[in-house]
Amino acid sequence: MATEPMPGKIAVTIEPMRVRDLDQILRVERLSFTTPWSRAAFLSELLENDRARYVVARVGDQVVGYTGMWLVVDEGHVTNVAVHPHWRNMGVATQLLTALMDIARQNGLRRMTLEVRKSNIVAHTLYEKLGFKDAGIRRGYYQDNNEDAIIMWKDLA
């Protein structure tokens, strides 16, 4: 599933995440997070969690980003969003999240939710542009530094 880029943005191909993508995904993960997920965590999501949906963004053969969610009743809980630092600010995250919202709708979900670090203004702004609204705070949510998370929700109607 390819997506059309926004003006001035790069075109990526959005595809389901596969086990063969994990080396590249783990590189993006390590470059993006202070407490990255392990290979075992991704394998569990891909091979054992039938409620998980993950997609990658590719430019040619290179994975430049990924995102995923859990389907919980009629809601999608976004688990992670990451874009390789060299490919940020080019619309990749927007295309990934738009694809994830499409998958949510195709699966009959009515709402989506996510948590974002209080200090991550760039991500928070992106989520707001995509229609997510602040709904609360999870105090001390991030274990690496005890930072609060902003809980955000989006109706898919």
C-alpha cells in the first residue's frame, strides 16, 4: 500500500511489518528511544499477538520508519511510532499514522489512543494535526526517567 506524499514530502511505501525487517527496525528503534524494544518484543508482537498490527515505511529497500497498534474491542492503542533520524520532518510519520488509522477503520475500530512524552512537543504537535486530543496524564509513565505521558484520543467516525 503506497501513500501519496504531501507537497514537499517524500513518498514512501507502507507495508505490513515482517520478521525479515527486524534488523532495520531495531536500528531505527535504538536511534529513536532511550529504552528500545528488544528483538524478542517485536517477535512476540509479530508472531504471537493476533491483536497487533504493525506497518513499516520503506524508501526502496530501506525501512525508514514503523508504527503499530493493538486492537482492543473497538479501540486501537498505538504502541509505537518511530522514524529514522535521517528521514524525519519529511512526512513519514504522518503517512505511517494515516495508514494505521485506515487499518483501524478497516477493522471496525471507533477510536484510537496513544501516550506521548510530555516533553515530546514535535510528536504531540503531529498527533494534534492528525486529530488526536489530550485526554489526561499518566504520571511517571516512562520508566527511564519517570516522565509523565499525555494520553491522547482520536475518534475515527
